[in-house]
Amino acid sequence: MQKARIIVGLGSCGIASGGKKVYEQLQQGIVSRGLDLAIEETGCIGMCYNEVLVDVILPAGKTTYKQVIPEMADRILDEHIVEGRIISEWTITQEDEVCLDRQQRIVLRNCGKISPESIDEYMEQGGYRAIEKVIKGMSPEMVVDEITLSGLRGRGGAGFPTGVKWGFANKSIGDKKYFICNADEGDPGAFMDRSVLEGDPHSIIEGMLIGGYAIGANHGYIYVRAEYPLAIKRLKIAIEQARTHGFIGQGICGSDFSFELEIKEGAGAFVCGEETALIASIEGSRGMPRLRPPFPAISGLYGKPTNINNVETLANIPWIILNGADGYASFGTEKSKGTKVFALAGKIQRGGLVEVPMGMSLREVIFDIGGGIAGTGKHEFKAVQLGGPSGGCIPSSLLDTPVDYDSINQTGAIMGSGGMVVMDNTTCMVDIARFFLNFTQNESCGKCTFCRIGTRRMLEILERIVAGNGLEGDIELLEDLAQNIRRTSLCGLGQTAPNPVLTTLKYFKSEYESHIKQRRCPAKACKELISFAIIDERCKGCGLCIKVCPCGAITGEKKKLHVLDVDKCVRCGQCVAKCKLEAIIKVDRW
Amino acid sequence: MGCRCSDSFNRNRLSAILSEYQGKSGGLIPVLQKAQNVYGYLSEDVMLKIADGLEIKPSVVYGVATFYTQFRFSPVGEHIIRACHGTACHVSGAENITRVMTDKLGGLEPGGTTADMKFTLDKVACLGCCSLAPVVMIDNDVYGRLNEARVEEILALYR
Ligand SMILES: Cc1cc2nc3c(=O)[nH]c(=O)nc-3n(C[C@H](O)[C@H](O)[C@H](O)COP(=O)(O)O)c2cc1C
Ligand code: SF4
Ligand code: SF4
Ligand code: SF4
Ligand code: FES
Ligand code: FES
């Protein structure tokens, strides 16, 4: 029988949705009622669209309330806790539960279940038993073999087999070796790693311990981006707890294996996610990639053999050790084993984190689990962006593509770290390409000419296209630059920077052509190519639009038809959002 | 506003930070981060003292500091607003949110600070709360599912 308790979701999304106030309100209510009830916090369960989530666990079972606001706290305590009646109109729906049921949770096994600040709860779920098993009964080489057999591939983007990588570092000779966890999560639109760090930090520590043992490293670093203060805080707590329990330090689990662990805070540079740049950054230099070989396994941090793995990769490790390579390999496809976590965001109904077996189709992930396009059915799916600045946009005709490394690569996108940004017909594909080029152009470290200047030139071309000043031949120019940037860049950033342009050109060329030839943006998203107009028959003269217009472009008397002065309008779109009668629309400008 | 490092309290804090990292490898970035926490930004004076303290060339300190977007070289406002312009926020209307922000803050453009030193406005590349897009972070608090109308509401909490 479980003890009675209330658990509040306090991942970043939960906090952003007001979770702390809900927590305080519940806490006060418990005290003022004198209830014998514990209140705890947990990380991200993945249903971020339903935050704030509150679990009530009574001997009779568990109930989850969604979209809780502080005002709901009293009723939950009075009706549910005191009188024993579940408030059914506030609980998560069957649909929400189906979404959870279709997932396979290995990486997220503890996220949203345990308190991330409690090592005891982690250990109750089998935590730190994998490192014990490894130390007491496996040689480093056996660990390497087990991970190789599992088929686990790196989740940081490139998909390199983790066991093989560990094998290199294991064989590499050095008086000191390092094990680094890459928690720089730079892809804008991805947040899997943050959720794991915030929701289950001990699993990363345990994964690193096992990796350190396997390659013979006694020193580890976790390189976390500075934008994740909560993740850093919880990692620090977890490291201290692991130290007090004897999992970090000298003589771990009674053996002669020792391991020290430090957090390094990033300072804001996307390129530092690249492993050689990350190493330079830990060493205190500018984070600029260098030529490989030598690979970090031979000469990495301070010239010593070094292994680098992504957060999600590491979270898999303890599970594989406890459940066996076969258990892991039973999920997924022939060449992509196990599960993958995806961060669903953008124009999606149920945004959040999902973990599914590799090989599930994009359609299942986006529509069956994610609930499809957000809103009331007015808009349709246009594309899904995978792999961030290194990836591409996959159109609806390819929605049946299975999510595994090779199938996604064939579309021209990449699996990347697992960010899936869904776009509907109001998103302009040329603008998205411009958006990513702006990003990579900004983040290029500047070492290679084509990456530094070529991306700048591509951006300029895209900027003139979205402004309606595109020229005949611009598409060819983009393609030409893309090939050269690809060929002549040193690191992944430059090599993949053209992907967003190439995939949108491949699947949405007509949008480019409309912009260039007709000065038309089919999605009506590019500001320079649209104007706003009021439909006479629809406007009832409520005056709401006048109130929000920042530049006095709309005039009209109450209850009379309003008029919009195109010359004064700065095309901010606020009036469109405000008008309840949908009387204001976007029209082609030219 | 001049450099604040001349007051002895803060000067001591810089010395304390420096002594913690002297002779250690990889110390420059943490020192810059901690110094920025104390002073709010990195003045030329502070960077020179850091170069001195860690016995590295000032050009190296400057080179590293300017490489990373976290470091600032002019004083910041009391509250830092980070408007997310990552992919998810971009497709969910981040551009409009930031524009309204600029309007409400007397024309403050991203990268700048209001004349009363109350607010600094920055564009950032993803705050990791993409499912709540569009997102804005003020100091350490994250605000999600924003719309134009809510901008003034959240700004008011800091005015
Ligand atoms: C520009 C660039 C940015 C990268 N950013 C990240 C990142 O944020 N997180 C990450 O884990 N890997 C990132 N990588 C991949 C790493 O270089 C490296 O392959 C990975 O951390 C290895 O771990 P894995 O084998 O577990 O995937 C990036 C690579 C490049 C070229
Ligand atoms: S490809 Fe770009 S980011 Fe990578 S090393 Fe060259 S210039 Fe730097
Ligand atoms: S908000 Fe719509 S209905 Fe009201 S005055 Fe404006 S256009 Fe007319
Ligand atoms: S789009 Fe903006 S500027 Fe133009 S009329 Fe509407 S509110 Fe006014
Ligand atoms: S952060 Fe709470 S469900 Fe995602
Ligand atoms: S894209 Fe804005 S929070 Fe991630």
C-alpha cells in the first residue's frame, strides 16, 4: 500500500505554468486542515500541455488532475482527500492516458514519477543497482560488449554506436581519462535533455559511472548550458547525494574504482555542443572545433583519452545493464534499436515529451500521440521540422516515414537530438529556411570561410526573397552555395547548415517560386508580402481592434463598419487575433 | 554609470574569485561568469584584472569573453528579459511578442537597456519550454503560452 501523498509537477513547464503557487496553496491547505498527507514535487511526465499536473495518491489509487490553478487546491483537498470523491471534470482524460500507453518509457522511466531531489526514491526504482552489478560482476570489456550488443546509438545527433565508441576509449592508453556528458542541448526547439536532467538527474550520474568504469576514466564533467538553471540546481543536489551514499568518490561499492564528477556551465555558444569545441570550452578557451583525427578517444580533454556522450544516451545505460542488451534490442528496428524521446512543439495539440520505440511512423507520433495540429481544425499539417538547424522539413506526403536514423536521413532531414517542431499552413517554408540560416550564421565559429561567409550570403538571399525582392537565379545560387558550404566546412555545424534550405527547396520549391516570381507568400506569413483588410459584411463595429492597434490604423464609429488604413498599418496582426468575428484577414499585397 | 569595481567590497570579491582559480586549468570561463555575477557585466577594468590575476594575456581574456553570448560588456538593467526566438517560439509568434514588448518598454530594442536601467531586453535561442511557446523569461521566471495581451500583465510584475 502506498502512503497518501500529493505530487505536483515542477519541471520547467510546470513552474512556468504556475506550479509553485499550486504547490504552496496545497501545502497551506494541508496544514490548515491538519491533514496527514505528504506533498512532493516531481519532474516532467511529458504532458506539458496539461501542466500544472497534480497527482493524488491514496490507498485507493492514483488520480491525476490537469491544468490545475491555485484556486482549485481547496476543492481538491476538501472533496477528494477529506470526502473521498474524485473531481472527475478536472482529471486527465482517457485520451491523455492513451498517449501515455502508446509510449515505451526507458529514458523517461522515472521522469514525472519520482522526486528528482530524492536519491531514496531513485533507489526504490532500482537506481544505482546497475553500477553495483557492473562493479561486482563485470569487467570493463564486458560492459563495452553489453552496450555494443544492445545496438544503442548516440542520441546527440550523429547516431554513432555507443558501445563501439566506448571500446575505442577503453583501448586507448593514457595515465588519465575523462568521461564527459554533453548537456549543451543547443537545438532550438528541443528539450528532451532538460527534462531528463530536471526529472531524473541520478540516471545520468549512474550512466556516467558505468561509462567511466567501462573506459577506465576516474573523472567526469557534465557540460550544461547556462539557460538551464533548474537542471544545474538538481544535478548539484544529486551529485552531493550520490557522494554521501558512496557512489561518487573513492572506493565505489567497496571496489577500488573511484570517480569524481564536476559540472561545467556553458556560456552560450551553440557550436560548443560539437565535441572538440566542447572540450576547448572546458579547457577555458574559445569553443572552436578542431580537425579530427585525432578523435577525443585518443586525444581529448587536456590531451587525454576522452569519451563524450549525450544525456539521453547515458540515461539508457543503467536500464540496459539491468534489463540486458537483448531486452533493449527487442525494441526498435534492425539498425536503430531501442526507443527515442521526441520533444513535440510548434503547432501541435499535445505538446510535450514522448518516448516511442524506433520505427514508429511520424504520423503515429504526431497525430495519434500528439493529437495533430493545434486549434479547432482550421489549419492543416504542412511539415515537421526534425533535427533543428542541421535537419530539415518533412512534408505531409512523407508522414508514413518510420522514425529511425536511416529512414529519416533518406528524407534529407536528420534524426538529430529529437526536436519535432510541427508546422501548419500558416508557416512559410522560406521563412523557416531563413530562420535557421540566421541561426547558423550567428553561431558559426568563423574558422571556415564558407561556413562564416557562405551562410551569411545564403541568409542575405533568403532575406531578400521573403521581402519580395528575390531575383531570377536565386534558387540556383542557394543550391550552389549549399554544396560548397557542405564540402568545405570542418565541423557538423557548417556541413549541415544548408539542410534546412535544401529540404525546403526539395519539398516546397513552389513556395520559393511564388515569393520570387509573384511576390506572394502562400502561407501569408511574410510581412512584406501581405496587407490587412476588413471584410465589410463581417464587421459589427465592436471597436476591439482599435484598442489594440499600436498605430491608429483602424478607425470607425461604434456599431458601424470600421476601416483599416493600409498605409498606416505596420502589419503586426494584433487586430486579427482580437477580432472575434474574424472580420480582419490577411491578403496578398501585390 | 561608471565601473563599480573600485569600491573595496567588490574588489575583494574579485580577488576571492581569482584566488580560487589561480593556477587551475580551465578557470577562465568560470571566473568570467562569477565576475559577471558580481558586477552585472564585464568592464575593461575587470577583464584586465582577471588577465593579471590568472596570468594570461588581456587579448585572450577579451577573445574568450566575446566568443560567448552570455558575457556582456555594458551595464544591464535591474531585470533581464529573455524573449525566446527558438524554432517553436518562432512559429508561434515570438516576433509579435517581442515587438509588443518593445512598444510597452518605450521603444526598447532587443540588446538594449531602458534609460532608467530597469529592463534589459534580449533575444535568445530556446529556453527549453518549447511546448509552452511563445516563451519569455524574466530574471529566473519563465512565462509561457504568451499572447500580445499578456505582455503588459507580466511586465507589470516587475515595473
Ligand atoms: C554544431 C554541433 C552541435 C552539437 N550539439 C550537441 C548538443 O547540444 N548535445 C549533444 O549531445 N550533442 C551535440 N552534438 C553532437 C556531439 O558532437 C557529439 O556527437 C555527441 O555529444 C556525442 O554523444 P552521443 O554519441 O551520445 O550522441 C553537436 C554536434 C555539432 C556538430
Ligand atoms: S564549420 Fe563553421 S562552426 Fe564548424 S569549425 Fe568551421 S566555421 Fe566553425
Ligand atoms: S474587432 Fe472585428 S468586428 Fe470589431 S470593429 Fe474590429 S473588425 Fe469590426
Ligand atoms: S495589423 Fe497591427 S498595425 Fe495593422 S491594423 Fe492591425 S493592429 Fe493595426
Ligand atoms: S515539464 Fe511538466 S510535463 Fe513537461
Ligand atoms: S523554442 Fe522557445 S522555448 Fe524552445
